[in-house]
Amino acid sequence: MKHFDFDKISIQEMSKDDMLLIIEALEYTGKATNIDDFLALRENILLELSSLAELTQDQFLDYLKEETLSF
């Protein structure tokens, strides 16, 4: 098995549903376990993605939820 070193991972091919699931899972896990690292990671992901999309974090979450609720 090959070993790879990654400093950064691209999420270009990740679906909106998967991204929303990750963000919600981090929030749930952080609150359920009282481990702040999960909540901090959620915030960092949201901050980066909303910044790239030039939206607020709430607007970005609404954008992710749009497609999920539409089918």
C-alpha cells in the first residue's frame, strides 16, 4: 500500500449533500461529546467555504440545505 502525504485536500468533487452531512455531523458530535475540536473544525470549514462563496455562514448553510430539501 502506498503512503501519501497531504497538506491540503480538495473538496471540489464533494456533493452539497455530503458537505452538509459533514458539517452537521461535526456539530452533533461536538455537542454530544463536549469536545470543542469538532465544533472548531465545523466553524473553520464553514468560514473557509462561505468566504470562497462570498456568503455569510448562514447563507452558505441555507445554500447547502436548499438542494437537500428540494427533492
